[in-house]
Amino acid sequence: MSIAKVLLVDDEKAFVEAMTRRLVKRDVAIEAAYDGQEALAKLARDSGIEVVILDVKMPGMDGIETLAEIRRQFPLVETIMLTGHATVESAIEGMKRGAFDYLMKPCDIDALLAKVSEAAAVKRRREEKIVAARVQEITSRRP
């Protein structure tokens, strides 16, 4: 089993390809998307995605807008914001909108892996709590 199933979203194709190679070597299952709309479509098709690594600066739907849609449509998926153009304002906005964390490009691969692992663990714990609550609800209905 991989560390996590991750959707890497960035409009820079060379960056996505390089990060994909580096993360796959470290036992991370990777899907790639090159813009916000493609990311949302992939999340809709693949319920196994646990963590999104999302670039802030993208043409069209930027990372902050994409994050807001991810939180709205897929509330259990954790998102790590990643950018080479970080500002205090965009970091604050991303965290306000529910980002798990925020890292600068280029980021240390081990730091990114640690954040991905933490984010996946948070998502898994939430899912376990939901299942336990549903089981409790079902079993409490019995006469």
C-alpha cells in the first residue's frame, strides 16, 4: 500500500512530471492535473484520492478558487497549497479556506512527504469516525 493517493495540480508540466517521478519513488500514488477544472473532474471520478497538492498560481481557476471548490465538493480530501509565489495574504487565504498546510516551491521532498503522510492520516481518521458513527446509528436502531 502506498503512503497516500495524491492528486498533484500545477500548470507547469515539467514540474508535475519531475515531482511525480520523485514522489512515486517514495511510494506515493500520483494522479496529475494541469488546472483546477481538471483537478475537480479527477476528484469526482476517483474517490480514492486522499490529498491534493495544489499550486496557488494557475491561469483560469487559481489555486485558492480550486481549494474552495475542493472543500465544498470533497470535504474530506486534504489539500496542501504549494507555490513559488507565496505571499502572506495567499497563505492566510488558503488556510482560512481549509488548506491542510502551505509550502513554498521548491520544497524539500522529505518535508512534503511528511505533510502528505500527515494529511492522509487526518483524512483516514475522519473517515473511520464517520463509519463508526454510522455503525453506531444502525446498531442503536435495533430493538
